Amino acid sequence: MPREGGPIARMLYEHEITKEPANSIVNSTKIYISSRKHYELVKNIDDYVKTCFPSSIKGKPKAFCYG
């Protein structure tokens, strides 16, 4: 299976760039559960949405993030 160019490469790239924001949400959720401080969690969710849906924020729905 080719990993350079084409739709599979694009999918792998998109998956890779969402890992860090998703992990940030997991970590800030743990902090929220233990301290009830939601600011970091809200920030990380916002960052994730901006990473996953950059064009939909501009009014052009072309999202690629699925989880």
C-alpha cells in the first residue's frame, strides 16, 4: 500500500496531526476530573476543533477529523 501521495497518504497525515491535540484533551480531562478546573480542557478542545476543521471555521465545510 503506497504511503506517499494519494488519498491514503493524506489520511495518514491527517491522522498524525490530530494525535497531539487529542492527547492534550485526554490529559486536561484528567486534570478537570481531579480539580474541576475547566480552562485548559476548553482550550484544548478548541485547539482540536481548529486543527481538525480549519476550513469549516472559515465557512467551507471540508472536515477530515474523525476521532
